[in-house]
Amino acid sequence: MKQYIAQFALVVKDYDEAIDFYTQKLNFELIEDTKQSEEKRWVLVKPKGATETAILLAKAASEEQESRVGNQTGGRVFMFLYTDDFWRDYNKMQTKGIKFIREPKEEVYGTVAVFEDLYGNLWDLLEPKK
């Protein structure tokens, strides 16, 4: 038996600004952008090299959803972006204007820093120890 998470939804304000952030600033791949109605699109992005999990960029469709944009986990780190070269990605992200709110730190599990996405959701950039 095999199970895996294929996608998860990330509530965003605007499809195009979210696509731009993830593809231009984080260097993710846009793997699908399909119009489903006048207001709704099916937009999937994933880190380059990812094989199973993608992020569904889901535009907020109600006031309640809009209130969650940028704070889907109540201020906790929401996502964990693993890398095979922390300093390469950290330096590249800084040159692209990514805001790091916790500086790089060596932990027992690897090198990690916390950054914000375009709406304020918190991410770990993490190179695990080998």
C-alpha cells in the first residue's frame, strides 16, 4: 500500500501575484493553470525536483477565507522547504527580496532559517543533516 499527499490548498488573494511569487521568487514550477469559471482557476505549483506534492493556489472566495490569507496556521511555521544546498538557496532568495524573519541557524537536524511568503505565511528553509 502506498499513500502520499498529492496537493494541499494555500489560500491566496490573487492567482497571478501568487504565481509570480512562487515561480519568480522561490523558483517553483507552474505545473497547471486551468480556468474553471470566471472567478476560479486550478493553479498548481511545486518546487523544482519535487515528485509528489504540489501546492494548490486557491483564491479566497469569501470573507472568512480572506481572513485566513497569510495566517493559515495562527503564526506557526506552515511549510518546510527542504533543500540540498541551504546557502545557495538562502543567498538566491535574499537577492530576490525574500524576507527572512529568523536568521540561519545550525540545529541538530540541519541548517534552517524562517522566511515569509508574499502574504506572511511562515516557512522553514531547511537543509537536513546527512
